[in-house]
Amino acid sequence: MIEHVFVGEGSSSHAGDGDPVAGDGDPVAGDGDPGAGAGDPRPGVAVGDGSAQPAAPVFEGTASSAGLVAAARRLVASDPRGWSDDECLGVLEDLERAERAVAAARMNVLLAVDARGITDTRFGHRTANWVGARHGGPVGDVKRALRDARTLALHYPVLEAAVRAGTLSPVRAGVVCRVTTDRNVDALTDAQYGILALSAAVSSFRRYADDIAAMARYADADGSDEPAPPPAASRLSMGRSGDELHLRAVLTGELGVEVEQILSAWTDRLHRHRRLEETFCPDLATPQRDQLTADALGELVRRGHTADVSRTQAPVVGITMTVTDPDPDRPWDTLPIWGSPRRLVGPVRSARHTIDCLTCDPLIHPLHVDLTGTPLTAGRTRRLANRDQRRAAATRDGGCVFPGCDAPPSWTDLHHVVHWDHDGPTDMWNLASLCRRHHGVVHRHGWTMRSLPGEHFEITTPSGLVLNGQRHGRPAAPA
């Protein structure tokens, strides 16, 4: 049996003394097949059962590429401990520029290799599969780089030129490529200079990626109202190892936002308590945040298990509504807007369905700021429905109006049957008590709800099934 031996980086360049080595210095080679690794060739190496293994092919690069490898190896051989602080920071800057240049060159070469079908003709492999196996890296990364290169070359000449010039990193360009669809590509192509300005103005990669995603959603008018993910999209599994309980969860939509916000708030609360304890007793050191988050989860589970839902209030969504004071010398309708209006829940962006559910019955905190973001005034907190209306809804509905639900009034939201952003009034005939789960259900794609005479409610499912709302747990009489 022939044993495949993987070696080195898969480069045709040789190590310092000119001999191909693998890790510990033992000369080995692949078997000529890209799946066997990509080491420097060494003909006739005996492996496994002693048979001679064919050498991996050698590919000679250009003088420029060989010089690049030699320069990088000289830099690796240098000792940063002998450099000054400015030199260390300067080398990091140079390495970033070099990495951008290398990534741009790699995309160009990948495009050329793929366009010619070289790997298919010579080795019977697709470009990404051959490169991934030859160099021992993830095939998915090569596929992603190849897709980004194709998209840039086909749709974004301005961004492609910026990548070649090093003013836009390939990673940031890839963000644009991966949100490109047939529906938004024309709008994003027209916004290339704006994307470059956005990249130059936003240093945080996460913020940049969120803004690009918002631009893509805004440009995709047909795809902005995507159906909400099914409940099965959220999942949690548990496993035990000794005295450790391992949790793995994926929470989507409003459930994910709520859990994140509540856990973060309780983690911050525990952190303040631990810091106060540490002030009085230095022996009680403040734990790391991951431990505090675990403690917060345990505390919330214990409190929830012992809570009487008939005597407690449901969580309330709090929203800070920021109103920017426009430049008096510049009309508001000429201000540049990058992407769609930011739909924020706390510090995170969310899908439209999630926002519709969470903002249907929130606490709103108005905040008036100027163009620089400096707060001018902070209005009073207000709810869309006042206390008297909530008391009247509790008396009228007696809990969630969705048939079969037993959630008490204190655990319901007041849902605007005619949505607030569709000019739905905050009147009793338009306010239905719904628990958080069924509030999310009626906001799903294809579900509708209408108000009937006598302040009764009717729900229609995507299949056309009509459900009569209930009062105090009893089905209401049809209109």
C-alpha cells in the first residue's frame, strides 16, 4: 500500500538551504496527484511498502514571484525583538500592503488558470479543488476567492481597480461580491464610488459589512420581504461530559435578538456586582466575561423556573429613536444615504420580520442629535399604547387572542392589526393582545389579521384557513 505524504506549503520555492523539507527536515514528496499534498518534488522516494512514489510536478514561477518569496523569507529570518517600536509598526503596515497585493495577484492568477482550464486539462481537477489539495488549504477558501474575482471582473471595475491599487482590501471587496444578486447588482454597480468612500470612512470591518448588507437589502426591492425563517431554524442541543454541560444553540429572528439583549444586560449587571465585590475584597477577583455570561444564563433559568407568569410582566422592547438635526444650509432630501435606514435593535441590525415583531409594541426613547452625533435633547419615554388602553385590552381579551393560547395578559404585547407604519391608529379596535410567540406568527410572510365588529379579531393562515380569535381562553363568536 502506498502511503500519501503531505509536505510543506506546496510551493515550488525551496527552503533556506535549497533542499525541500517537510516540517522536521525530512525530505519527502507527494505522489503526483494533487490530493496527495503539494510538496517540492523528490523523484523516486520510497514510502509505505517501499515502492517508489512518482514525484509531484514542479512549476517554475516568474522572476517577480520568486523574488517575492525570497524577500518574505528574509523578513521571516529577521528578529523583530531588535527593531524599534516605529519599525515594528512600520513593518506591520508594509505587510498589510504586501498582503493586499499578493491577494490581488492571486485572484488574477486564479482567474487566468480557471479561464484556460489548465487544472482540468492536465490533472482532471477543477481549479479550486486542485489548488486546495495542492497547497493543503481549504477548498472553500479557494472557491470563494475565485467567485469574488469573477464578480469583480464582471460587475465592479472600479472596485477591482481599487483592489489592484491596494486602496481596497480584497476582504472588503469580497463582502460586496457575496451580497451581490441579480436583483441588486445594477444598483451596487452604480454605487461603487460610494462603497469606496464608505470603506475609507468606516474602520470597523463588522460595521462596514453591516452597512454593505444594508445597501444590498435596500437595493433589492423584490427580495426585501423574505419569508420569516421557520421555527425549526432555531435549535439548541445539550451534551454532558463529566461534570460539564455543553450547550450549542442557533437562535434566529426575534428570539435570537431577545436572548442576546437579555443575556448581555444581565452579564453587564453581574460584572458591576463583581467589580463592587472586588473593591471591598480584592480576593474576589472579577471573572472573565464568558464566565459571567454563563452565570447570567444560569440565573435567568433559575428565576424563570420559579416565576409565576400570572404575576410577572413580559419583557418590553426598548428602542432609542435617533433623530438627526439636518444642516440648515442643505435640504434633507439631498443628504447622502448609504444603504437603507438602519434598523437597529440595541447595537445590532436585524431582518425586517424581526424588527416588525419587536417594534410593534415597544418603549420608545427619542434622542435628538446634530449632524456630528452630539445629543441635543432627549424626549420622554413613551409607549404606543397608554396604560388605560393596556388595562382595557387585558379586561377585554383576558390574554392572548390567538386560539388555543393560554398566555395571561401580563405576558402579551399589543399588536397593531393595521401596522403602525401603515398608518394604523392606536385605537382599541386596532390593538390585539398577542403573546410573544403568536405575535411573531402573525408577522410571518403570508399571515394576515383583521379586526371585526365588536373588537373581535380574525387570523388567516397562508393556506387560507380562517381562525377566529378568542377572549379569556374561549373562542369568540364569528362575525
